[in-house]
Amino acid sequence: MLRSMTGFGRSEIVTESGKLTVEIKSVNHRYFDLNIKMPKIFNPFESAIRALLKEYMQRGKTDLYITYENYSEENSVLRYNHLLAGQYLKYCREIRDEFGLPDDIRVSTIASFPEVIEAEKADEDDEKMWSLLSDGIRRACEQFVSAREKEGENLKNDLLEKLDRMSVLVAGIEERAPEIIKEYRAKLEAKVREMLADSTIDEGRIATEVTIYADRICVDEETVRLKSHIEAARQELLKGDAVGRKLDFLAQEMNREVNTTLSKSPDLKIADDAIELKTEVEKIREQVQNIE
């Protein structure tokens, strides 16, 4: 299914030990650009998180926000640094001896020194934490993908309408092109008759001039390629999946053919159709930037 690159997803999981909240949002980008904001306890899982998200998206500037509230009473533990305590005690005794001070070193004195006893976050069970985190991310991703697909369907319908309009315009150019040659031949014959009065017209010379003119303004190749590109774009849209880059390339090729058609044809009707074609192509080029 066709997907937009704009999307949002959110999940919240509450357990006895805590609450995990995951939010994902994305906008257009040529590549997959991921920015993660999360608590430090999840840092060991960053590479796994990136791999997991790639299962759900291929392109887009994506922001992932993760918050976690730990309800566990065993969230913190005390750590005793006995090596540091020994050094403090050693230097306290040296100061006592050097300055002849009373020996008032107590346990409370050493314990109050920095980093001797510290409160730290309790170690979490990595397997349990990853299970919770991956579950939350997957739930948010499913909602995120659903939003992308919904908007992608709207984009597909809009683009198919534009391609249908382009097909009508190309058909109009193909129908009009032969008429230009007939009109040119009639005008050329009328002009020659006026110049030569009653003299006989050289039909061979007229045919040669008409052929040269027809070759100069012929847009058959351009219309054939335009129809081919339009059909290819239609098939890509119906196929879905990550087709944004292919559609962008096809839109560039369509624009090239329309510009050539516009520059070659002197006819006002064809010029009008070509200008409208160019307008539709520009709209398509803007829209496909939103497709994954």
C-alpha cells in the first residue's frame, strides 16, 4: 500500500513496575533520518531500536520520543566504594600526624565524604526491559504506519486524477498535431498561388516544404514517451510500497517531454495544452515528495 512520509503514532504501556510512553512522528526527507530522545537506561538498545524502526519505514525525517516512569520501590540501591574510603582514611591520618591534631576520625566522617556511599539506579533486567520497550515501539509503529497509509491512499487518488487529466491533454495534442500540417499546407499553397498568379504550382516543392516543416514541429516522440511515463507512474501508484523515488524520476522525465513539446509547436492550442500539462506535472512533482 502507498504510504505518505508524514505520520504520527503513540503507545502507552502501564505495568506494576512503571509506565512506558512512545511517540513517533515524521515528515518528508530524501532518506531515513532518525532522531531518538530517551532515558539513559535505554541507551544500550539504540542499535536494536533503529533496526526495529526500519521494519516499518524506509524514508522520512523521523523523531522518536520515549519516556519511562519507574514505580518500583527498588529503583535505587546504595553503592559503597571501599577503596575510596580507605584513601580518605589514610589522608585523614596523615593530616592528624603532620599537624598533631586530636584523633576524632569516626565512621560517620568517612561515610560523609563524596562518592564513598552513593545512591544509584538499580540494574534493570535487560531482557525484560527490551521486551517492554520493543512492545511499546511496535504498537506506536503500527499506529504510525496506519496514519501513513491513510494519507498515502489520499495521495494516490489525487495523483491518479492528475495522470488521467494528463492523458486527456496528451490525446488532445495527438489529435491536433496532424491538423497543423494540413493548415500549414493550405496556407503555403494559398501564398504561392498569390505570388505566382496563374502560373502552375510545383506540387513537389510544396510537398518538400511541408515535410520539412512537419519534421521540425513533430511531437510524436514526445507524446509517445509522455504516455509511457504516465502509464508507468500509474502502475507504480497502484503497486504501492516505497515508490516515491521512482515517481519523482518519472515526474522529471514528464517535465522534460512537456518542455520539448512546448518549444517545438507553434500552434496555440497545443501550446495551451502543453502549459496545462506542465502545470499538472509540477503538481505531481510536489505531491510525490510526500510519498515514501
